[in-house]
Amino acid sequence: MQYRTLGRTGVQVSTLALGAMNFGAIGRTTQDEATAIVDAALEAGVNLIDTADFYGEGESEEMVGKAIAGRRDDIVLATKATMPIGEERNHRGSSRRWLYKALDDSLRRLGVDHVDLFQIHRWDPTTSDEETLSALTDLQRAGKIRYFGSSTFPAYRIVQAQWAARELRLGRYVTEQPSYSILQRGIESHVLPVTQEYGLGVLVWSPLASGWLSGAVRKGREVTTSRSRMLPERFDLSVPSNQARSEAVERLAEVADQAGLTLIQLALGFVNAHPAVTAALIGPRTLDHLRSQLAAADTVLPSDVLDAIDEIVAPGTDLAPQEKFDTPPALLDASLRRR
């Protein structure tokens, strides 16, 4: 396992981090299975575990808490808030009122008195930076969180939050968690240059592109992944962007074969090759999934392999732009761009 410094915090984290979204109902993973995955990941040198209150409305956090009981101090523990929890209109967003409640609930479910990294799961356009940053700063001073970060923020919002923290003399986001893979490289043109400018740690999610780069999605094979069952439209080959991804995957598989790598090693080695990236979040549902992903722990792609990848998917290109998660809200909601 390799380790890197998380932004400018001084904290060392493994370049493969364990994402717990699939723990519980989402991934149909039992407590025993989740504990076995955590055990194996820690034994392999993984030291960062990332979850969120939104995953199963707290179920993932509860399972993580049980799995790490008795070894909390050996783990860099991260969770998130702001996504809707239930139907109550104020049980979401990044207001001080909700962040205080959400964090207390997360700490209770995790069975800990603090988390190392508390992340704003999505930018909340209804709440000011001052409101959110002041709440996070106070939670940090209270000892309930060590650091705080953002997740899937548009580049301009990352910049705005950094300037707001400086102007208001508040704590600042020290990490960003964007979606990034060989097939979705858009953040190379805007988000990653900003995170480098401000010295943010970067924990990338979906480095296997929702299973497209796991080896399970190949031409001529029936797609049976859990993600394809939940979101079949993302794997429908009658959709042009999906056809483009399918063609790219076949070419990437050839590159991996020629390099003596699995497609998973190629995919994870690619995201960790970017100098702005601190770690890739892997989200296994089973021990077999975990083992296939841990095989990439020491993968370093040579320049000729990286050049071959660039020939297939150009730098800064999203093959499925409709699946971007950092699109400014006004581009998605017509009411926000019209008087």
C-alpha cells in the first residue's frame, strides 16, 4: 500500500480508501460481510474509511461503527451530511441547524466521539458560505470533527468557499471529493487545477465508473452488476454516450492486457497517477471485489500506458456528460436561469 499526505493536513492516508456506500441495503451487504471487508482492507494497509448519513439513511454508518469497534484510533474516519434524510424539509442541506443535528446522529451511529473528516456531500445553493463554514468551524473547535471538506462541488464554488473562509477568518475546506475515472475526465480541466491551487486533498469516487471499468461490462456479455439493476439507463447501449463508453472500454481492455494488468488495475492506477489526487475510493460489495481492487495498491502506470489512455479518452473529456454531478444548478433547473 502507498500513502500520501491529505492536502496540507499532515495526515497520511492510503492511496486506496474504503468507501462504505455498499454496506447495507444499497449493496445488499450484511454486517458480517461488511466487517470482513473492513478487516481485510485494514490488514492490507487501507487506513481511510469513508461513509455518509445518506447511505441507507444511516445504515452504512451503523455498520462501519460496528466493524471498527475497538480500533478507532488506527483509522482516518470520514463521513458526510447535507443529502436529504427522510421527508422533513429541514433534514437536509448545510444550515447550522441541520449540520449540528446530522453530525450528532452520525457520531451516535458510528459509536465515536469525533470524525476525522466531515464533508458537505453536495453544495447547497440555499445556504451561504458564511453559515456553513461558521458552523463547521465551531464543530471543529468543539472537537467533534478534526477537518472538514466538500464533495462534488463545482470548481467555482470551491474557489468561492476558500475566499469566504479567508475573508471571514473561518476554517476552510481542506479536501474535495469529486467523481473521476478514465471515462469521466472533465474535472481535469476545472476542479483538479483548483484543488492544486489551494492545496486540497482529493478523494475521488467512482474510479471504476459505476462498474464500466470493473471488467464486468464488456461487449457480448449480459450486464448483471448491482448498479445496472438500479440504473439500467446508464448501461443501455442504444444511448450514444453508453455506446461511446463501451467502445472505449474494449480499447482500454487491450491496453491493460498489453501492460499485463487487469482493467481494474489500469483504472485505479490511472486516477492515482494524477498529481492532484490523494486517494481513490473503492466501494466493494464482497471480499472478492475488494481483493480485485486491492491488487491495484502498488500499480504505477508508465508513461506509454498513460499516453495510450489519452488516445482513447482525451484529457478533460467526459464520455457521459449527462452524468456529471458538479453541474451548476441553473443548467439543470430552467427556473433558476429565467426571470
